[in-house]
Amino acid sequence: MACLLGIDIGTTNTKIIIFTENGDIVEERAFPTPFISDEYGGCYQPQEVLNVLLENLKSFSSGAKKEVVALSISSFAEVMVGLDKSLQPITKSPAWFDTRTDTIFQETKDTIKSDNIYRLTGLSPQSKYSLYKLLWHQKFEPEIFQSVCYWTSMSGYVLSALSGVLSFDYSLASRTMFFDQQNRQWSQELLDNIGVPLEKMPKLTPSGIVLDTIQKNIARLTGLPENLQVVTGGHDHLCAAVAVGVFKQGQVLISTGTTENLTMALDSIPQINLSQLKRSFSWGHHAIPERYYGMSGIYSGGYSLEWFLKLVNENYQYLKKMSQEIPKEVSLFFPYLLGADYDGARGAFINLEGQMEKADLTKSLIISLGFEYKDLWDIMAQNLNIQVERVTNVGGGTQNDFWMKVKSAVLNEKILVPQDKEGSCKGAAILAGMAVGLYNDPEDAYRKTFHLAKIYEPGPELRESLLPWYRLYLELRDDIRHLNEKMKIIQTKRRK
């Protein structure tokens, strides 16, 4: 039986998995994504990502490797890699959450018409997007910026190293803030504004397109077959959507990792004005050709829980021992540790009491994540006119039973959880499989590879007990925003 190789370059860890045609795992590896932390957040090391990736590929058994017919890659978005003419990285690659672009965002926000940008690119201006990262390079590394021959994504860089072909898929281009969604091309006007000639941007392609066979030197080094096909991948959340069959309108994906992402599949590009939205969400090209998505999320979803557990010297085993009862008093937590949909957003606990214990705060944090998610959910569903038909949740957070029960109750939705915990990796492998003809179409791939583990049904009593706290959360959210914006002004004055 032919096998497929999926690679997921993640915010914290990179995963490599060999799957059978039926979606079963043959072998897997994982390693921390090479990263240098600093006061702004930090930068990825593209060359090191590739080096460690190749070393891990070498470590797979020869029996598993010889059956692999194609590979593809999912990765985080917004991160840019500057390459020289030999396709070697020569720039820093600030993380999507890195804050060094905040000053650039502030300096340029009055010159950017948000409504126009939103209609063209599907994004409301935020400092994390690729456009601001390129402006940062232009201002603070002008010589390196000028010497860059090509700009690509992290996925595009690794794919080029494996195949020798440079590319940029639509789903990752959708997160740059200079991709013309309607015409599926780079925006000449926006590239001119940031001083990047069009010829420095790679050819745009859909996800799931064969680039070439793997380069012979890479095949020799790793032990992979010389006829292995290298296939364009996509944005990690959209690859996860491919893995669980979320590509038609009415299908929804919750992806719970460092971020807690919300993806609603769309049949066509939405017609929405940014000024009409209470809270912004993005839209763009799906990893399935001719499909689109609406996307929002909590930037620090899983990150918030990991942060808190570390503070109280606990790990995920603590969550399994914790009682399932809802606290009588909920300390509302606003999960903006890595920002939110407005500039200057920061996290906060509200309604703390002296008798509260570790378990009360842990459960309060998880409940509040559900509240934040519900607000994002309702705004997207209403503005996109979505009638939800199926909800699937992937990611490490699905192992937290309390979190899943709360989420199902707050959303008032039945939630499917697949057996696979690494949806993005599997989605990349499925894209590779469709490209080489192992699957007839996305639906065929879903039928053959999806394995259900559990279904969470919304509990009416739990839902009723949480509704008053949810209403209070919504009221206080606007107050928290006001306080955050006030603090941002004070901090800006101090820095001057």
C-alpha cells in the first residue's frame, strides 16, 4: 500500500508523520521548531528548521520510507523568509506573534484604508501580517532587504529546498495582506507601497499541486524514494480542515493548539464591509481549490492554559485529576496574552476572591476561553449567514474533557473529535495524496481517512449554569478593551 508523508511546521513543534492511504499512522517524529526568543517574541531559523527536518527524516525506518509516494507541508502563516538567488535564507523570520512590527503598524495605520484592504485581501490591518514584517525589514535591515531575491513563506522555503521549485500557495498568501483574493494575484499596488518588486514574489499556486520530484541529493541524504512527488501544502488550520472534511459551507473546524482557531468553510468569497463588523474576522482561499473560509480565533487559546499551569507548577495530568464541577464564583479571564483583534490587547483576570483555589482559577480560565470563542463564533456565523451542519474539533486541547464539555455547552453544538490529534499533518498528507491520484476528491479522502474518536453533546444544565456568566463576560469585554487602549496610550508616552 502506498504511503504519504505529512509535515507540519508549527509555532512550537514541528511534526513529521508517514500515513497509509487509509489515514493510519505508520511512523512519526517531532522536534521543537528552531526559534530564538527575544524581547519582542522571537524569530524562527529557517535553515535550522530544514536541517533538523532532514535529520529527522533520515531517522525513519527504511521500510516505511520506501513506500512514500508523495509529501506536502502545512505551516503557520504570516512568517516570511527572504532568500538569495540560490534559494538560501538570508533574513530573520519574526514569528507571527512577534511584536517588533507594532511600531511600524502605528506609523502607517493612518495611511491605510482598512475597508479597502479588507475587500481586497480579506484581512483587517494588524501588525502580525506579512506586509508589516516586510516593512520592518525595509526599515531596520535595509541592506539585507534590498539583497533579497525572493520572499516566500516558511512552507514555501522548505518545499523549494526539497523540490528545487519556489512557490507560494493561495491559503498562505491569504495571510500576507498583499494578496488580491478576487484575481488570485499579488497586489502590485501594495507591493509597490512596501518596496517589493513583483519579480521577488514566487508564483502563486493552489494547494495540492505537484511541484516536482524530490531533489536527488535530498533523496540520498534522507533515504526517501527518488520518484517521490513534492506537493504544495497550505496554512496549518486549513490543512487540518482538509483532514476532517471541512470544505463545504455549513462545516466548521475548531483547531485547539497554541491558538484556538475557528474556521467556517465557504462556497464563495464573502461580500462584507469591515465597518459592518462588531469584531473583525478574516477570509480567504481554502487549501481545497475553489473553496474559501472565514477565520477567527483566540491567539493564545492553548497557550493561556499552558501559561497558567506553568505558573502553578502543574502539567496536563492535573486537568485529569481536577473535579468537573463548575465553581460557584467564576473569575472571568480575558485570554489576550498574545494579543487580540485590536491593537494593545492584553490579558486579565476579573472577579478574583481570596478563597479561590488553583482548581477554581484553572476552570475559570477554561470557561472564559469558551465565552471568548462563543462571541467570535456568533459574529462570524451571523455575518456569513452560516447554518452550521457539522462541527469538528482537532488539536491537543481535545484531550481535556472539561474544556470540551464546556465548549459544547457554551456553543450549544455537538462536537466531533477524530482519533487523530495532529490534523494539520494529516491534511498535508491528504493534499499530497489527492495530487498523485490516491483519492478522487476531498470527499473521497475524508471517507477513507477520517476516524471518529468521540462526540460531545451540549449539556443543558451546564449551559444554563454558564449563561449568566457569559452575559457578564460580554459586558465586561468592552470595558477591558477600553482599559487596554488606555494602558497602550500611557505605555507609548513612557517609551517616548
